[in-house]
Amino acid sequence: MDLRIQFVKANGTTSPKVFKGSELSLEGGKSRVVRKTISVAQHSTRNHYAGEHAVEIMINGTTHKAGSFQLRGG
């Protein structure tokens, strides 16, 4: 399982960044809660821009929409 965030770029388009998650196997009908925290604090390696950033979960190579979050300009 990986987490992919579609970060908004300066020109308004988005660019995906994949964050590696965990690897697990589940038997049919079983479920498990998985949590991942991502910092959106400003670092020197990535600039964050205002707008809606989509969040996706990648399971076995298949992407599933998980929601979004809004960053506001300062």
C-alpha cells in the first residue's frame, strides 16, 4: 500500500508524489486499519502552493481516491 498526493504546482497543475506505505497480506473478508502521517510543512525540497491537493491510496497497483485537502495561501 502506498499513498499518493497530487500536489498543486505553481502553474496550477498537479504533480504526484508517492509515499511508500506498508506491505501486508489479508485473508478474504478481513480488514485492517492503516495510518500514515505526511508533513506539509515547508521544506527546502518541495514548495507547497495553495489549492486542492488530492489524496489517493495505491493498493496492488490500483489507485483509489481517498479524499483531498485544501491549502490556503499566506
